[in-house]
Amino acid sequence: MIGTALFKEVSPLSSKDCFIVIERLKSTFNFPIHVHPEYELNFIEHAKGAQRIVGDSVETIGDDELVLVTNPTLEHAWVNHECKSQAIHEVTIQFHRSSFPEELLERNQFQSIKTLFERAQKGIAFGVQAIEKVRPLLKTITCETDGFYSVMKLMMILHELSLSEDFRELASHSFIRQERTHEEDLRIRKVIDYLNVNYNKQVRLSDVADLINMSEPSFCRYIKQRTSKSFVDFLTDIRLGFAIRALIDSSQSVAEIGYACGFNNLSNFNRIFKKKKGMPPTEFRENYRKKKVIV
């Protein structure tokens, strides 16, 4: 194992409050990659060129950014990267999971928020349309003086976001080792379980199709429909998730990790990794380690 660990943020959110809003005007991002048990909605303006890290997702952001993270073990951070702005505006909302008890989320009116929380286990980045929908609420929640009305505004924000289709999941399934959710039917769960066990071996399309009693063409259409990816891309992303976890958490060489995760040679691993992540695995590991701190 490598000699660094994730910074565990201690939130100022008290046990007696439902949530906390932290508004900052700043010129730099200086908080390391971290984890915390609180759910977090992070809104950022005027930070084009900054880099967002959520699990194994590393992306350069635009002028507007809105991300929800509901996984207490999902590493995340924003770093300066190419951002030159001196007027970064950040609104961070942290809230307890217990503020939305299971009994409440099971009610019909809260089903969409429950689904939103489940998807945000991987981290969710919202698009421009979703951001514009909730921007007025995000602006006014920071100056709301009545605690009750501020809670209502948070619920409205989450409700609007839960109805939006303008979002992307960030971290890969295999990176976070996500537990099954009510959304996944038995067939796709069976496929994912099989690939999570056999990702490091040769995986034949026919074998996976047979697993759920489908012809190969039908299976390919099914995977495309359920994941928006081809079977090859879906398998590759699972392998990359395991590879990135090993790059972060182990001292194995890049070549050892590539072979151990089902890539047939180092050059192929480097090529696919760079295509998917924008940088070779060695650079990814170095950058990630620089942004972690010893606890």
C-alpha cells in the first residue's frame, strides 16, 4: 500500500443542524482530495479551467459547475489546474444523511430524491440547463435567515435536480465498488457481478450473453440501452476502474496493474487509459498522489 491516505474533512456541520451553507469568494483552490460522511452539493462559478476530481473521474470544468456527492468514501476535490480566475465563487451545501430518513424517502413524493441520492454515490455533475433551473435558489439560500425556510429551499433544490435529466455520473462502478440498487434489474446485475469477478481474464461476448440467455446481437442492444455504451466500452470502463483503484492504493508498477486488470500489453493499457482519462496512467498516479495528504 502507498504511504499516503485520504484527508478526512471535519465538517463544521453540527449534529443539531439539518445542513450548513458555506459561501466563499476566492482566487485559488487549496483543499486536498478528501472524503467526509456528509452529503455535499457544490456550486462553483467563474472557475473555468479548474480541475474536478471525483473518484476516477478527472475533468476540466467550465464557468459553471454543480456536483452532488453522497458517498462517504468517494474521494473528491477541485484543484487550480489551468484556472486563472481571481473571482471564484463557491457555494457548498453539506447535509446529514439522517436529514432525509429512509421512511421519508420511501414516500411517493420523495422517490425521485431517493434515486438522485443513489446515483450520486458515484458523484453527479449537472449540466447548464439543470444549473440554470436551481441557480436562483442557490443564490438566495446563502442569505436566508430563517432556518425553516432555508430547509425548504434545500428540498426544492434537490427536488428540481432529481427531476432533471441534465446530469452525468462521474466515478465508475468498479472504482467505488457500488452496492446494488433498486434500479438495477437482475440481468444487468448478473452481468456486472460476472465482469467484476472476471475483468482480469479474457471475457468473451458469447459467454456473457449466454449468462442471461440472450443472443449476442440482442445482448449488445441490451447493454447499449442500459449503459449507453457498447459492451467493449462497458468492459473497458470496468477494467479501468479497477486499474485506477490499484494505481491509487498500491505500489504495483503500471505494467503489473495493466496486466492484472485484463489489458493484454502495456502499450494497449497506456493508449486506452490516455484516451479515456486524458493522460497516461503514470501521470495520473503522480498527480493523484500530489493532491493527497498524510492523515
